Amino acid sequence: MKYLHTHLLYVFITGSLLFAACSGAVRPAAEVTKDTPVTVTLARPSRAFTDGVSASGQVEAINSASISTRLMGSITKIYVNVGDKVKKGQLLVAVSSEEIAAKRAQTDAQIAGAEADVDNARKDYDRFNALFNRQSATASELDNATLRYRSAKSRLENAQQMRREVDASAAYARLTAPFDGIVTQKLMDMGSLATPGAPILTVEENDLLRVNATIAEADISRIKTGDRADIGIKSTGLTTTGQVTQISGSSVSTGGQYLVKISLPRNVQKDLYAGMYTNVFIPVKTPPGKETADSSAAATVYVPASALVEKDQLTGMYTVSNTHTALLRWVRTGKRMGDKVEILSGLSAGEAFITGSSGKLYNGVPVKTNE
């Protein structure tokens, strides 16, 4: 019985395998599905006979003020902190003014004494003048009375000027904001000894910003006031366009670099802060007729930044192969001009590339042009 059971099991398994093989032989072959072509938009690199000056810079406030005092005294109160917005005339710092109060009392006493001297000298002058008119006093006596009167008035004027000086100094015991802005630095604390000229706070007008760039000696003669400047903010990725507003005429105190001020559009300033680092490119057009075949300016190729693909720290862009499929081409990029990026290698001038698609792009996906 055991042998019969084993034989039947063998026959069952063999039959099942034969049935499966026969079933596979008659199954129709599966059709290979092809990817649906992706509709793409093509463009060609722009070539401009344009050279330019590249530089680095920083965003800075147009108006910046260091708050200091002319007095020497302890700081009794600082009313603001870093980051606080302030209004013009707002009280920022109070400095101890006991010395000023003492000088004010001293000048007040001098004014009172000088006023008394003037009053007495005027009376003497009036009396001697009347006596002289009645020929009861000599001309010498009248001259002496006149000199005493003038001297008393001079001492009074001097005391009054000293009082004005004290009042002016007293103003530096209460330091106020010179304009609407924001507190960017706090260099001393309450109780610190304030000395004449030593900064206590820094206030910047943060809604009026510009770029301060440094230009090398070899390039400074190539730019002029009014030139367009393409600006890229490193930390935020923002790109915008400004205008050269000032060019320094000396590099004596800046280590051979010339300072150039560049305006910023008001609509982008709300997202910027003083101190942000920038890349600056100032285009300089090559004069017509001077483009040469080996000129670097003539060979410059630019593509839109939106056409670039970042992957594994490499930069590429999609082109169309001879078999009408997407082909990812790795490229090397150069300087940036606004929303365009220079292509140094990987894409030849006049070669079409993909700028937009109706679906996801990847290597080998069929494409058709958007015509």
C-alpha cells in the first residue's frame, strides 16, 4: 500500500507540471507597454557679447549712527535693547549729570553776579554822563565809567555763553534717536562708564538698504555710475537688480580695493538685513565690431537658472537625444546674471535644452516637442 500511495503522488505531481507547462505554452505573449511621451518646451542658450565685473559685497544701511556722549559719567539707564525699533527723538540712554548740574549752578551764580555788576556800572555811567553834560565831571571820569559799564556787560555775555555751553552738554546726558530705525548693537550696559566719543548703541535705518561692494584696481575703470548690477543674496537665494550709485575715488584706506555703492529695489528690502553677504555682477558691453572669435565675451553662453537640475552635488540640464528621449547632461556653471547662469562646459552654443515639461523628466523618457 505504501508503494501504491507513493506512485499515485508521483503521477499527480507530474501531471500538474505538465498541465502548467501546457497552459504557459498557449498563453498569449504580454505586450510591452511604452511610456507616454512627455511634452517638453525647448530653448537655446542666449549669447551676448557681454563681459562684466564680478565682486563680493555686503548689505548695509544707508543711514547708520553710533550713539555716544560728550560727557564722562556712569550710564544710569539704557531704555532699548538690540532689535528694538525706535522713533526719531525717542530717549535711548541716560547718563549721570551731577557734574553738569554743578556747572549749571556755577554759571547761574556767575550770571547773577554779572547782572548786578552791569546794573551798578550802568547807574555809574548814567550819573557821570549827566554830570559831564552839566560840566560837573571830567571827560576822563566819564570814560572810566563807560569802560566799567562795557566790561560788566562783557562779563555778563561771557557767563551767558557758558550757560549755553552747559545746556548743550546737558543734552548729551539724555541721548535720543537721530532717525527712525532699529537698534543693531548695544556696546555698554547700565552702570558702565561712558566716555566722550565711545559708542554706546548703534542705530540703523533698516528700511533703507544698499550693497557695499569692493572692486579690484584692474576693474574699477570699467564701471561707471548708473551701471546695472545683478545682485545675488547668498543666504536667501534672492536675485535682484540694482544700480551703481557711488564709486570711491581712492583705495588708500581699503587695501587696494575700491568701494562701490549699489542701490537695492525697495520691494526686496523687507526680506533683507544689514550684514548679509552678496555676489555682484556688473555687465560691461563689448563695443560693437570688437567681438572676436576667441573672445571670452563672445563665447559666453547663458541659460535660465530654472532649467538647471541639482543632483548629488552635481548640476545638470535635460536635452533631447537623437531617439527623442530626455537626456540629462552634466554641466559646469559660472557667474550669474540675474535669472541667467553662465554655462562653462557641457552645453554648446546653439544646442537646444528643455526648459519645461508636462510631466516628470528622467533619463530615457520619450519626449515630444511642444509645437
